[in-house]
Amino acid sequence: MISPETRVQIRRYYYAEHWKVGTIASELGVHPDAVRNAIESNRFATARPLRDSILDPAAQVAAGYQPIMPSFAGLVSEEQILDLIAYIESLADREVRAP
Ligand code: HEM
């Protein structure tokens, strides 16, 4: 699995500098599939920011769910929020890699 830093670098080359997948793969010494995965595993980026979903869950409720989630505002520190977001995003990566 590639590091979060490499993932960020891949996304920068691809989306900001418009490099091709193969060019990024050879520049960073990673497999082209890893590059594609880093580009595609963006499931949460277009969704509501995870931070809002944790701090103010009732503001927008995911389709098919009841608004039973309590707000965690004031209960978790900024560092804990970042940890939670990183963890949830790591689950998205894993799902994209699954066969
Ligand atoms: C630290 C603990 C928790 C975290 C980090 C967390 C995170 C999240 C996130 C990010 C979403 C949005 C998902 C999406 O938009 O696709 C969500 C939705 C939801 N959560 Fe939590 N959650 C936590 C605790 C809880 C608890 C304790 C409950 C219930 C007792 C709960 C019930 C729900 C439900 C029903 C939804 C879907 C409806 C909605 O969008 O509000 N969650 N949660």
C-alpha cells in the first residue's frame, strides 16, 4: 500500500499538473495500478465533508437512514477529528482495492 504522502503526490501530478499515469508511475517508482487507485479512490471528496458529518450529522442525513446520529461537537478534539477522518478515508481506499 502506498503512503498517504505518495497518494497526495500522485493526485497532484495527475489533477494539477496533468501528467499521464505511466509518467507518474515511473517518476515515483510505483505500479501503474497504484497510480490509478490513488486517482480514483476519491469517494468522499464529492460527498459532504466528513468533518460536517461528524460535528453536525443532522444537517444532512444520508438517504435511507434515520437522523439518530448524535453530534460529536465538543466531545472530540481537533486531533481526534483528523484521526477519525483519516481512518474513514483509509476504509474508502480499502474498498476500492477489493476485487
Ligand atoms: C465517532 C463516532 C462516529 C463517526 C466518526 C461517525 C461518522 C459518520 C459519517 C462520516 C457519516 C456520514 C456518512 C455519509 O454521508 O455517507 C455518518 C452517518 C451516520 N451515522 Fe455516524 N458516526 C459516528 C457515530 C455514530 C453513532 C454513535 C450513531 C448512532 C447512534 C451513528 C449513526 C449514524 C447514522 C444513522 C448515519 C446516517 C444518517 C446521517 O447521515 O446522519 N453514528 N456517521
